[in-house]
Amino acid sequence: MKKRGKIIIFAGPSGVGKETVKKLFINDPRFKLKYSISATSREKRIGEKNGDNYHFLTRSKFENWIKKDRFLEWVTFANNYYGTPYKFLENHLRKGQNVLLEIDLVGVKKVIKKYPDAVTIFLLPPTIADLEKRLLARKTENITEIKKRIDIARAEIKEKDLFKYQVINKTPENSAQKIIEILKKELL
Ligand code: 5GP
């Protein structure tokens, strides 16, 4: 029988730079990483593609997926639904591939309960002011949205000890290098 793959949880406050850092390690062939594409009811941002960044669903379609039990976990975050589809994850784990989940803190707790051997990595901003600056600069949310995300970030950072690994995002290259070292230790 094939050895089961592992779950890698890559979390961090909204706006910390997960997307940029992820691009620098996700395709490293040594780690056989598959990115789990979440479903969400939030609006698509400029440049985002359906089935690439997220499965963009209407609220009612998302609720339909909940009813059909298609999620390993789902949450409401900043007034929108987000969820991890179950089938993709299990299929790849069974094939021996490792699956990367990029989810919020509430989701992390749910996943750890079901998969206690998941490898958990938290990407932190150098400071909250830094995070605020980044959220303002990317211009994807309005000011009310940004405030909501900063409040959530403060709460999430307080719970950073939930994670086995914590990486301060000084530069994307530096963070990616640290994550590669973690993955070498955990997966190879
Ligand atoms: P964003 O709207 O910035 O793409 O994501 C907002 C937050 O939702 C981020 O912290 C992101 O990691 C989280 N998120 C994305 N997909 C999921 C998911 O499937 N489940 C959970 N619990 N959180 C998610």
C-alpha cells in the first residue's frame, strides 16, 4: 500500500503575503505538494481565476455544498464563506501526495482535530503596522473591510503558539527559504 501523504497547513493573517511566499516553494518537486483550492462566496479580485485561486461560488451554491457534506471544514470569515473541499484532499493524500491548505485559524483548529499529524506553519508580519500598510497598498478591500481584517489578524496572532512553526515574513525569499527547510525536515 502507498504511504499516505501529509497535510501542510500554511496560515497567516490576511495580507501577510502568503500568496507570494507560496509561489516560491509550492512547485519544488521534492515535496510533491498539491494546493487545495478552497471554495468561497467572496467576490473575485482582479487577476483571480475561478478554479485557480478559489472555486468562486454564490452563497446559495456554497450552502448547497455544505448540505451535501462536501467540506472537510468551512467557516465564515469577514462575512463570507470559505471551505476546504474534502474529496480533493483525501484523493491526493491516498495517492501519497502532500496537500497544502491555506486556511484561517478557525479552520486550522478543525483540521488539526481530524488530522493531528498535519504540519502547521504560521506566517507572521514583522509588525501590525506593516500588515496595515500592505492591506492598504493592495487596494483589494475597502477601509471597513481592512479594519475587519486587522482585527481578525490581531486575534489570530495571539494564537500563534498553536503552530509548530512560525515564520516572520521579512522578505518573501527569506520566508520561502525557511519554509523549504521545514518541509525538508518534515517530508523528506
Ligand atoms: P482572502 O479573502 O484574503 O483570500 O482569505 C481570507 C482568509 O480566509 C485567509 O486567512 C485565508 O487563508 C482564509 N481561507 C481561505 N480559504 C479557506 C478555507 O477553505 N477554509 C478556511 N477556514 N479559511 C480559508
